[in-house]
Amino acid sequence: MRLIIFSFVVLFLCIYAWRDWYKSLCGLVVMMAIINHESMPEAMFGIVGLNPSNMLLLNVILAWMAAKKREQRQWDMPAGVNFLLFAYTAVVLVALIRYGFNQEGARELAAVSGRRPETFFEVFADNFINSFKWVFPGILLYSGCNSKERFLWGMVSLMLMYLALAVLVIRWMPLGLLVDGDALQRRAAKILGREIGYYRTNLSVMLAGAFWMIMAAKHYFADKYSLPCYGCAGIVLMAMMLTGGRGGYLAWAVVGVIVSFAKYRKYLILAPPMVLLVLTFVPSVKERMMMGFGDSAKHEYKTTAEGTVDENNLGTISAGRTLVWPLVVDEVLKAPLFGHGFGGIVSSGISIAMYEKYNHTYHHPHNAYLQTLIDNGILGTLPILLFYFVIVKYSWSLFRDARSGTYILAGGGAFAIVMTLLVASLTGQSFYPEERSFGVWCAMGLMLRVYVERLKLDGPKEKRKWKKSPVSNGIIWEERPL
């Protein structure tokens, strides 16, 4: 029944896209909350990649192209951002091409672990074609967001996607688990990936950023909808705690401190007692953060005789990070400029060594910065990090601009989502586009549109002073027929 309803919704959005492709795109954004569920088909008629979600995205792109002349759209993204986007794409493409000439490590790991080695086409399709399709919705949002109405459609659809994910987490994770960190972690690892389609640690990071995005929304809606905004933020926060993802907890706290200094300084007074209350009445959070830090903790990675993970050792509580990071750093220093190509942790032999010693397969160093350094070297990593630096700079400037609630929502939302990713990348995540970063690209697209419109109003060289002023939700674009 779920699949039938999903198919009808996709069919409706495909048809409606030829009337208003932007609203169909917003529908696709909301549907990302369920699109990765295991019941959703990955192929149709035996054709890999031909599935309802891809058909909807393709249909929206075609409708967008057809409407270009009618909407009189022009590509006006700043030249610097254009260059960095091109460089970002080129880095990933070059890394994958290099992988095609150096697959020996992947074949050896597959032989040792008893798995079928992936072909170059499979790796390329998964990590380039299927990866960058998650970037397209952000580009389309930037291109089509030419009115206040469309901006609101885009932001609300993005927040609804995160809210739907939060509701699904609460649906599958009983609130009683908040008193037992061990049970919370076991159930989250077992249930969330299967029933929602996103791994619990990724959900934790996604929801951490969504919380602060919704908090920024209250500036746009002003006093009229402040209470619903607080309620939705509370639901998202509850869901984040139920994921048991420590990376999300850390990112939520770090981003919270930053945005609180900018907009919510009065909340900093409440922070210490709130933390104390959470640690007292929600013991699972404290247990997850402190898991493994016992007196007998050892620097190992092992399992018990029963096959369950031994939580009381430093290798396990860090998911092996303390063991694999030194090896990755050594390999980075061996090829500091260009790296080893895509999957550098495998081609360099680290994955094989870790599997032979700990019987655990590593395809990721559990640090996005180390991943891009071992894959792409310093020369390939620089444009990626510079791109995110520019995005953070632009979004922060909008967030600090109190002249319009639109500025605060667009800037604050993008800053929260992107900064959460950057903090969480210290313990996982990836800078390669993936389903879990879908919301990041959408938030960046909407923010860049508002940033460009502000440049048109103020002039690129005008010195703006971020003074406190009454927040206005005035139209930032001249309304015109769509």
C-alpha cells in the first residue's frame, strides 16, 4: 500500500511539473524523507537507476529546461562560486578516473573478505552519477527561486523533510529508550537504517542542523508562528537524541554555541542548567557520550566471545578511529599533493591491514577531512574546503543581517546545516555528495539565491553595517508572473 501511494504521488508530481516545475521540485524535497526506505524500488523493468524518484527528478529537470524562456531566467551565480563548483566536480571526477587505473587494492580486499569486487562502472555510477544527482535539486532551487512565494515554498519543504524524518525516528524509537543508552544504541542501529533508510549517525547529524534551521525560521514568521516553530524544533531535538549519534550531539552543541552568540545570547544563560537537566533526566545521552570510558578501557578494537561489540575499550568507542587515523595520516604524508585517488584508504592497503588484524572492513577513515586528503591530496582538498568556506561566509553574513527575516532564515538555515556537516566531518560524514547531504545542497541553493538578490539591492562593494533593526519580511524580489 505504501508503494502504491508513493507511486501515485510521484505520477501526480511528474504531471504537475509541466504546470509548475518548482512546486513539484519542492514535493521531491519533502519525499526525500521516505525515498531511501528499503521498500522503495531501486530499478524498474530490470533497468538499474530507473525508479520513481529518479524519474521525478528527470521530469522536473526537463520541465525546468522547457520553462526557461517563459520565466526569463538567467544564470547569475557569482563567478567565484561557479569556479569552485566546477573545481569541486573536477576533483571528484579525477579521483574516480584514477581509481579506474588502481583497483588492485579493492580486488585484494574483496578476495580477503569474501565479497564480490565492484566494477569500475558500478563505482563510477554510484559515486559520480548517483552522487551529483543530489546536487541538482539545490541548483534548481537556486535557479527557480525568483519570488518571495517560491523562497517560502523551498524553505518550508526543506524543513518539512527534516520534520518528517524526526517523526519517523520517534515512530520507531520508543521514548522509554532515553533512560537506557545501551538499549538505545542497539535498537537505533538495528531499526533506523531499515525502516527509514538513513543510518542513525547520519540522521543524528541531519537533525542537529535541522533544529537550528527551524530556530532561524522563527525570525521569518515573527511572533505569529513562534510557538509552532519551537514545537517543531522540540520534536527534531527529541528525535536527534533518540538516534544515539554522538557526532550529532557534538555538532548540535558546537553550532548552538556559535549561533547563540550571534542571535540568542540570552539562551546562553539557560545552557548550563539545561545541560544538567538533560544529563539528569535523559541518562541515555550521558551514557552514549561516556560509553567505554571506564577504568579498564584499553586501546583496542575487539568483540566479545558472544560476538557483540566490547564497549569498554578506546578502539570501539571511537569506532576504530584511534587505530585507523594514524595509518591514514601516514599515507597522506606519502602522497601529500595528489593523494591516492578515490577510495584511497582501500588502494593504500589500510583497509586490508585493518581487516586482517581486527576482522573489520574499513572503506572510510571516519573523518571527511582525512578521506578527501588521502583521496585527493592537498591540491584536491583545497577547492572543496574553500567552497565550504565561501558558503559559510555568505550564509553568516545573511544570518547577521537583521534588515529582513528572509535574510535571517536563508542565512541561518544554510549556516546551521552546513556548519553541522563541517563539525560532524571530524568524526565521519563525507564531502562527496550523498543522499544524506541532500538537504545541505538545497539549503545552499536557497541561501545563494537570497545572497545574490541582496547584492543586486545593495551593490557588491557597499559596506553594510549589521545594526539591530526591526525585522521586516518585505519582498526581496520584484514579484512577476511565473
